[in-house]
Amino acid sequence: GALLFLALIDIEFNVLHGFYAPERLASDVGLSLELAINIGCLSFGVFTLLRMWSKFDDGAASSRPNASGGDIMTGTEATAHATLDVALSQAASLLSLDPALARAQADEILRAAPGHPIALMLLGAALRRQGDLAAARAVLEPLARSQPRAPQVHVEFGLLLAAAGETEAAIAILSRAITLRPAQPDVWRALGDLAILAQRPAEADRAYA
């Protein structure tokens, strides 16, 4: 069911935004491949549901705890996770190209997976890029508190604070992101720019080095 729902969400999103127009499919191999994947997911989802329904009496065995105390992931669940990953990747790729579409995609993902932290981060990032700083903050600030060890969440929150003119707070949050993941050249440059604004030339030199 989750597989079918996520595949239908992706297809609905693409249809509503004209991505499946014949001329666009003809010129975009990646989009044609995505359509084929969606059709395959729908077909597999229907097949899996029918098969599981026919074996309903044996269904309890699929949720038997494993040796480590967790649950065994079924093939359908694994495929649903893969479909969600595709949708998240698509939303991330849209951020720099079309923040409005990225926001719409993130909203669709959150309808299927409420509270998903990556989808929330993408939503906040899209809102920031659209200039809706208040809405972005409402998403990113609590997310940064709930995800203290997620560097990209702190990057997005720090860039939001910088855009809002909160230089000191932005430096603190971006420094936290660097602590979590030092190899982030763009974040180092942002820290250098903020250090200049804060009249800290020595810190700017270290960031730019």
C-alpha cells in the first residue's frame, strides 16, 4: 500500500506540473526512465498486494521479530523505502532549479510520511530560497533541536539565520555544522563572509584558508 501511495504521489506531482507532456518525455531521457520506474513500481505494488492478500493467513510470519529484537522488513516495505528515497532525491535536485517545485514535492512527501526529517529539511530549504524566512524558521528551528547531530540541518538553519540578519547566531549554528562535518567548503566560505560582517578578520582568514 505504501509503495502504491508513494508512486501515485510522484506521478500526480509530475502530471500536475506537465512533466509527462509527450514532447518533454521525448527530449528528457531521465524523465522517461522515471516514468518507467513509476509504472514498474505500480505494477509490482499491485502484484504484491494481490499475492499477500491470497496468503493472508500466513501474513503474521512476515512480522516475526528477528534475533536482534527488531522486525524483519518485507520486500514491499523495502521497495516503499526505495521509492521514498527517489522522491527525496528529486526534491533535493529541484532546490536550486525551482524552489517552488521543491517545496511542492516536499509537501507531497510529508503527506505520505509525516514528520520525515529529510523532507522537513528540504521544505525549510525551499521556503528560505523563496524568501519566506518566517515559514522556513518555523520548520528548521525545531528540526535543528530535534536533530542535533545532522550537519545539513544545521547548515540550512544557519543560512536561514544569516539571511535574516542574525549574524552571531548564524556563525554559531554554521560552526556547529562544521564541527559535525568539517569537509564543507561552501559552509566555510559562508562562515568567512559572516566573520567579515561581524568584523572578525582573523576568523574570516581561518574560514577562507
